[in-house]
Amino acid sequence: MLIEFGGTRVLCAASVQDSVPRWRRDSGLGWVTAEYAMLPRATNTRNDREAVKGRIGGRTHEISRLIGRSIRGCLDLRKLGENTIQLDCDVLQADGGTRTAAVTGAYIALADAVSWMRGKGLVKADPFVTSVAAVSVGVVDGEPRLDLCYTEDAAAETDMNVVCTGDGRFIEVQGTAEGAPFDRAELDALLDLAAGGCAELTRLQKEALA
Amino acid sequence: MLIEFGGTRVLCAASVQDSVPRWRRDSGLGWVTAEYAMLPRATNTRNDREAVKGRIGGRTHEISRLIGRSIRGCLDLRKLGENTIQLDCDVLQADGGTRTAAVTGAYIALADAVSWMRGKGLVKADPFVTSVAAVSVGVVDGEPRLDLCYTEDAAAETDMNVVCTGDGRFIEVQGTAEGAPFDRAELDALLDLAAGGCAELTRLQKEALA
Amino acid sequence: MLIEFGGTRVLCAASVQDSVPRWRRDSGLGWVTAEYAMLPRATNTRNDREAVKGRIGGRTHEISRLIGRSIRGCLDLRKLGENTIQLDCDVLQADGGTRTAAVTGAYIALADAVSWMRGKGLVKADPFVTSVAAVSVGVVDGEPRLDLCYTEDAAAETDMNVVCTGDGRFIEVQGTAEGAPFDRAELDALLDLAAGGCAELTRLQKEALA
Amino acid sequence: MLIEFGGTRVLCAASVQDSVPRWRRDSGLGWVTAEYAMLPRATNTRNDREAVKGRIGGRTHEISRLIGRSIRGCLDLRKLGENTIQLDCDVLQADGGTRTAAVTGAYIALADAVSWMRGKGLVKADPFVTSVAAVSVGVVDGEPRLDLCYTEDAAAETDMNVVCTGDGRFIEVQGTAEGAPFDRAELDALLDLAAGGCAELTRLQKEALA
Amino acid sequence: MLIEFGGTRVLCAASVQDSVPRWRRDSGLGWVTAEYAMLPRATNTRNDREAVKGRIGGRTHEISRLIGRSIRGCLDLRKLGENTIQLDCDVLQADGGTRTAAVTGAYIALADAVSWMRGKGLVKADPFVTSVAAVSVGVVDGEPRLDLCYTEDAAAETDMNVVCTGDGRFIEVQGTAEGAPFDRAELDALLDLAAGGCAELTRLQKEALA
Amino acid sequence: MLIEFGGTRVLCAASVQDSVPRWRRDSGLGWVTAEYAMLPRATNTRNDREAVKGRIGGRTHEISRLIGRSIRGCLDLRKLGENTIQLDCDVLQADGGTRTAAVTGAYIALADAVSWMRGKGLVKADPFVTSVAAVSVGVVDGEPRLDLCYTEDAAAETDMNVVCTGDGRFIEVQGTAEGAPFDRAELDALLDLAAGGCAELTRLQKEALA
């Protein structure tokens, strides 16, 4: 499925395999993992392909791991059985917030895949504990803002990515001072804004899956 | 730009740089190069990412080189000046003929980039000698066919990729016997069919660029 | 310098170079970067060397980037001049909290290196805006705890790494739900605990540098 | 065996293994694969070793794949049984046409290996459907020529590699316009020339194997 | 265990695995292997990490192999059973003679590991045939010297690493002319000096293990 | 040039470049370096290509370094001027002693290259201090032997490679106990045998170059 947030477009796909990685065998647990990548011309200035460089950069690794952790946070992996779901999030066009768009879209691809697995009898009971959605928030010119586009993001003093469950709790909170350090009041304001943004996305996800 | 041939969808982008690789400096000639890649879920069964494997496979290398050669074949590189155009052809969905779709789409991305360069004054004179388009043809059940989809391609006895100029000459002819060897008569029939297909694509390219 | 937190021992070293990476030249700004690594037997069960595997894993990348960002957050890079400081954080023994120990120790190695640079006249004015220290906190058995050792960390429901400045503001907040999602009250309790822990570390850093 | 075409010398060796790659197991089919490489001083100017660079270049990949496809084209892989033949073609000295020399020599190494396998009882029935030989042809100064040496090859307007079976049919036709595009008449002339060259090589192969 | 020779400090650790590499299975023999590495700031001038470069250098490979061979030379691998001992020698600080310090320290780590294995019943009989220790010797200003520090080593005309058993025989002798070639008399003098140095180390090893 | 020792055949080539590596610039000194490699079918059982594996093994590194050191030992690098000679030693067929054959053959390729450089005026004065040759010796069934073939080498209790100058001094001595440790008397006997073998090779080198 293709998720669009302003100028950001991410293609999210789920692939199902009826086995788990070696280190997880005979545990009765399923596994969900994610890979994030950006096309070389997703950005305005071309980036070299990681396949050509022969190694995956730190940023890509970091985001792939964030998506995997976030998505696993909404599932009961015992109910998935010994199956693996591989999520692929490929950024076709980037204008800020690609990692949070990827998490939000990956959840929908995952929900579709799980429906298909239940239809096939691969999964017996609903493995979802909750849903998951993510937003980026930041302080720009001293003011908290939701869903930063690229130019806002580059100018932000503080940048925060927040992953919430459908019932308003947190799975991941990552805040970074890009310019000046931030104090507790700013942090609280950003968390409020993010929680509201995630609630709105949760509503849109429900619509999309209905 | 996004090119679609049946179930095949390839995103083609051109990036311009006002310099040439080191080995070409002070030659007065421009350079055009291409990179081809497939998203992991472009096909029905997921393929591992080459970036994750840490190396580019032979098939990817082979196709990237074919696109580069084909595209360079329609340009007078002296008129490009010491500029480089990097073409990226990323297959979002694959249903046969991805390499020929990539060549045909890359030409349009290239034509757009050259227009932009002429607008900016980076290129003074029209560097195009001709246009370029490509088709795949094959022998299926003993009969020559144009534009094989994946299931036909897998069943083809002979598989041929042909790159033609806008005036009907050849830039690249690659025929491979997948099952039984082919004789001269079959080769001739495939070349006729391919030339006709390329002529039709040339007409569509003109429309797209108009 | 060797920093010890319970059973965790990290060797932190700073290396100075009187130039900056190519992309930063002629900016008048300095650069600080960090590399984190773990000896194969730092943990109880041996881990394969990343040099032998030929690639750096996602976790290592992620932590190296965290240390670099955290450390840059306490400096005015203009006052560093066009010099690079490379921080190396090598974990000799790991018992939880290696990344936060690395940040805290890297600050001391950095402060030593900057003193040396000022002695040599490489840096004219004090580039430190503040100091930086980090702690890990987590919820274990429903209770917030400071400085988790490995067995606590493995059992934690929520795991949070917090990087603070010497004056009590935040540079980085990374909270992850390992088991169940966490709510705002839990997040607040963890942030309070972390801020207190960082204040204590700031005091110890001052003693060590005096 | 060492094959020499003018100044080109290629060492071709076949290695037999009594198993097939994992993806081919329990198919009842054999497998033949090839690796092509050039010594660093095979050419007049030294080329860096691919092992030292840590990756195989596109040209090497492309040629290895061509040799493998060509050679598989002359065999009934069912009659080979679940055995693998690995062909190694190492260019000791290069003066044009190394890939076609490699195909022609690899056929002889293959035929020897198959004889040995039949002697050992590893292969029951003759798996050869036909023989295979290859030539390079090109247009130099407007004239079609057979077996281009390096200086002719560099000057060629069109370069074509043709792989034929012993009974004159085609396994692979690869024609590339290096300078100007070529028309159907030129293509026909090159194919005629190539077919004649392959017929002569087929005769020499028979002598060598007798 | 941490071994110190003057300014050289090497951390040596042994890890036990109750299996052997695939090529050794069902041989009844154990296996001992070693990996050597240097922290980036072990030397006065920082060295880039091999993990970051993505490949292990020749010097590292050479020393790891030397340690492995030396250590295997003092064991009866049949008595070890099908177990593997992996030795890790990490240089924290380097001031000459790191490879010989690593061999000498690795022996002690090995002896500890074997004691532990015997306690666990993994090894029934004492597998040690002898002990092993190593020194570096060299000719500096025309005079043979034992245990060269870094500045002596850099100035040495001849550099020799000698690995001896506890009963005074040789396992490895590696002499290299750095400046002028050396004659038989010089070689003899260096061997005498080395044998004496190894005897002293053997005594110290016994004390350490008592 | 192709050097043959019994069943061992090594192709040695020297390539000249009129510059030195970056770290050597403006030193007034030349540089000589060597790369050793084995064709996959040089041995009776095929070895995988290091280029395909994407990394060079420890043995290859070790031997390349040995050849480089040995060859540099016979030259006055100041007289070579700021030129680099790259030696390539490729083993076509291996039957023991490939590294010593490579050193001995590399010297001849080097001498030819230096003659050519002197003819071109790239080198003014004779840079050779002496010549260099190498042999392998070993103890088989309790007896010292010269020039071990593969089956002897595999059975040897002690294996020693010795590189000598034309005037009988040593450049490199590498002795390894494969089975039992060796004592001083055995070492002395091997050194005598090696010195005699090198003297004979020096004579043959002179003939070859005359």
C-alpha cells in the first residue's frame, strides 16, 4: 500500500513466510521484521544507492530497527504462530517524516497480511493487541509543530518521533535536540501534540482498513 | 516519470551533475550512466535487497549496463558538454520486460533532463541524434510474440531484447535461447516484430514529450 | 579514560585532527564524531567480531550515532575551529547501560582533549556550552529503576536512555516499550528519575575533571 | 585446457561435484555454471584485482553469465543427473574476443569432464544435444570482420558476439552499436560471417576432442 | 586475563563451545582458533577500525593465524574432544611485541579454560603436551636485544618473533630483515636470546597459573 | 614470466607506475609491492574464488606480504626514485612451495622491469643491492628435505620457508612446527639445506637473466 503525508510517499508491503529465523525456532512465537530504504531520487538531491556502496548506512539501520520494534509492539507474537512477516517500506518521495509515515503505513500492510493469513488458516486467533501509528513533531521558531515537512525539519530546534498505540499509550519516544537542548515543559508540549496526532492517524487507519 | 507496460511499472528519474567522472575530465565529452534496481516486492515472491546482501547481483549489473549503453547510443556526447546525467530506473512492479520498459522510460526522463539543461544554458545545442526505445520479443509455443508478460517470458523458448533508434536502426540486439536453439528464420521473424514494436513506442514517446 | 558503572567498563579515548571532513571544509566549524564497539567477550556469551563479519550491525551504528549527537549537543562547534575530535568508546565488559556509560565517559575524554587543544593553542575560547551525562532507566516489575544491570535490562518492560546537559535540560530522550506500552504517568516518572541520575553524574564528572 | 585465439589465451577448467545447488535439489536435473576472470596483467595496462577491490565488476558478471547460459544450451541437463559442473575460464592474456574464446574453450573442458564422468559411471547417457562455439564479429571501417583483436575491437562501430550450436543454430546473439547504430543489412552480414566462423570452430573442436 | 609487557597491554580471553567447525566434525579432534585485534587508540596515532573499513587487514590476519598455530602446537587435540576454544587477544595499548605478548597471554587464558572444562567434565584427560610462550628479539644498533619496545622495533635492522615450548623447543621462528639482510651468526645470537627469554616467561606463566 | 618448480607453475609479472602511494610521496623513495593469488583449479580440489567470496583470505594476505618484504630486501629504494613496481604472482598449478617459487620468480620479473626502466631513463643507477631467491624445506619422516611437493608438505613435521640474498645472507626465515616442536639441531640442519638450495637458485636466476 502507498501512504502519503504531504509530499512524502512511502510504499509499504508485507511478505509472509511460514517459518521463523533459526534463533527463534521451536519457540512457538512468530516474528515481524522491517526494512526501510529510500530511492536515490526520493530527495531533491540524489543520494547514492546503498547497494552500490555495498553497505547500509547507520540512518537506514536505525530506522529499520525502529519500524520493526514499533510494529512488534502491537502484536501478541504467540498468536502469530511460527510465521514471519517481513515489512518493506520504500520511500518513493521524501518531504520530512518518512520514518513515521513508514510505521503508520506498515501497520496497515501488516493488518492486511494478517487478514490474509487468517483467511488461509495460518493464524487462528487475532494477534493484534492494539494498533500503532506514528508522527513527527518538533519545535520550529520556538513553537511546537506537528508533521514537519523537510524545510521545517531542517530548521527544527528539537525533533521528536513518537509511536503510539490505538489506545493512546507509547511504544517509542525519540526526542533529539538539534539546536539548543530542550527543557521539560517543551518536552511535555511535544508529547501532547504527538498524542493528538497519533489519535487522528488511528482514526484514518481504521477508515482505510474498513 | 513512471512508465507502465501491462503489469510492469518502472520509475525512471534523471539527475544532472555539472561535472564528469575523473577518467573523462578535460575530454569535452559528457557522460550518461544508469542504475537499475527492483524493489523487493516488485515480484510476487519477495527478493532479498541487494543493499542488505552487500553486493549487486549479476543480473542487476547486466541490465544497468544495457540501459547505459542504449541511452548513450542516441546522444552526441560532445554536445552534452562536461555534464553527467545519472538515470535511475527502479522497478516498483514487475511483470516481464522490465529492462526494455526501463530503456524506453529512461529516454523520456533523459529528454526532460536535457530540456531543463538547455533552459538553464548548461547545454547549448540539441545533443540528440535520434530517440531510443526497446521491446522484448520471444517465441512462445512456436510463435513470435511482442511484449512478453512474466508467465509468457518464463515459458519462452527464445527471449530477445531489442533496442532501436527512432529511425529504425539497431543499438542493441540480445537474443538468448532459453529452451531449444533458434535458427535464422526465427531470428528474422523476431527482429521484424521487434522493429515494429519499437516504431510504435517511438510514436508514444513523441506524444508523451509533446 | 576508563569509566565503570557497576559491572560495565568502557574505555573512552579522544583523538584530535587539525582538519575537518571534506563536506565541512571552509565552514569555520569543527566536528566531533564517535565510534562505539564491544569486545567479543565483553558479554558473557561471545559475540562475533564485526570486523570479521565485514559489516557493522544496526545496534552499533545506532549507538555510535547517539554518542556523536549527544556530545555535539554540549559544544559550540564554531569555537572548536576546523578541527575534528574522534571519540572511541570500546566496551571491555558489559553489564547493562553501555551506551549511557559511553556518553558519560566520552564527555570526560572530550573535556581532556579540549584542554590539551587549548594548551596547544588549537582552540582559543572555551567551546563548551554545558556538560553532558546520560543514564538508562527502566520499569522493572512495575517500578521505575535507575541504571539497570543486564538482568534487569532484559526483564524491563520499558527501557529509556536519557542524555542531559549539566544544567538539567535534555539532549536526547529515547524510550522504548519492550513488553507492554507505557502511559504518560510512567513516562513522567522515568524522566524524573533520569534527570536526578544525570545531575549526580554531572557532579561526579566535575570531580573527575577537577 | 588452454585455448589460444591470436594473442588471446584463456585457461578453461571443469570441476565436477556430485551434488547440485540447494534450489535445484530433488529435481533430477544437473547444473552447469561458469566463472570468468582476467589476470591483472592479461592486458597491456594492469587492472586491479577484483578480489582486492572486494567486489566483482559488472563486465565480469555479464561474461560469466553468458558463458554459463551458452554452455547449458548444448546439454540435456536431465541426462547429467544431479551433478554440478563448474567451469573456470581465466584469461592469462587478452587481445580481443576473450568471452567468445572462453565459451569455445569451456565446451572442450566440459566435453572432457563429461567423458570422465561417463567413465566413472556418474553419467549414464550422453547428455550433449549438440556442441557450442562462439565468435566475435564487428564492423571496422564499414566492413564486417571476424575475430577482432583488441585494436580492431576498440575501433569497431558495431561489436557482436555470437554463440552457435554445432548444427548452425543460435544460442546467443549479442550485438551492440559502439559508434553509430546499425541497420538490418549490416546485422545480416555480421550474422552470416559469425555463422561461418562458428562452423570452422566446431570443426576444430571436433579435432581437439578426437 | 590482561597481560602487560612494558607499555604493551593485551586482553586475552578464551571462549568454549561444545562443537567443532563443520570441516572437523566426526574427527574426534578439538579445535583452537584465535583472533587478534587492536583498539583504534592502542597506538599513539589513531588507526581506523577494521570493522568500519569492512575488511580485516593483512597484518591482523597474519597475527591471528600465528597465535592459532602457536597455541595448537602445545595441545593434543584428540584429548580436547570435539570442543572448540576461541581465543580473543585485544590490544588495549601497544608498545612493541603485541603478537608475542598475545601468544604468551593466550596460553594462560587457554590453561584456565581447559581447567574449567576439566571441572565440567568436558575434557577427561590433560590435553597439554607442553606450555607455550613467545618473545620478540631484534638487532638494534648492531646488538641483539630482547623485548623491543615500539621505538626500538621501528629502528631494528632485524626483527624476530620466536615461539617456544616449555621444554625449550621451537614452535615458530619468524625472522625478517627490516634493513640489511642478516647472516647466520646474527641469527644464532637472536635464537639464543629468544630461547632464554621464553624460558623466563615459562617460569612466570607457571607462577600465574599456580 | 612463468616459473616452474616440479608441478608448481607460477606466472610472475611486474607493472611499473611513475608515482608512489600517497603515504610515500615526496620521500624520494620508490615502492615495490606484491599480490599473490591462486587460480581456483590450481589445486586438485577446486577452491572458491576470493573475488566471489568478496574478501581475501588470511593465507593470501600473508603470502603477498612475504613476497613484498622479500623483494624490497634486495633493493635500494632511493635509487628506484618515486616509482612503484607492482608484482603479480598468479599460481596456475600448485604442487607445494608456491610462495617460495613466487619470490624466486618475482625477482626475475623485477629485474626485467628494472632493466626496462633503466632503458627508459626512469631509473638512473642500478638499485639492486643483491638478488633474492627462496626455498621451502621441511622435516619429513625425521629427515630434512628440500623443495617439498604437496604430499610431502602435508606430511611434514616442520615446514620452513627461507629467503636468501645472492651472497648467502637471510632476508626471511619462517619455520613452523606442523606436528611436533623442533629443536635447535633440526633448525640448524634445515637452515643449512635451505642456504644450499637458495645458492643453486641464485645460479639459475643469473642464467635466466643473462
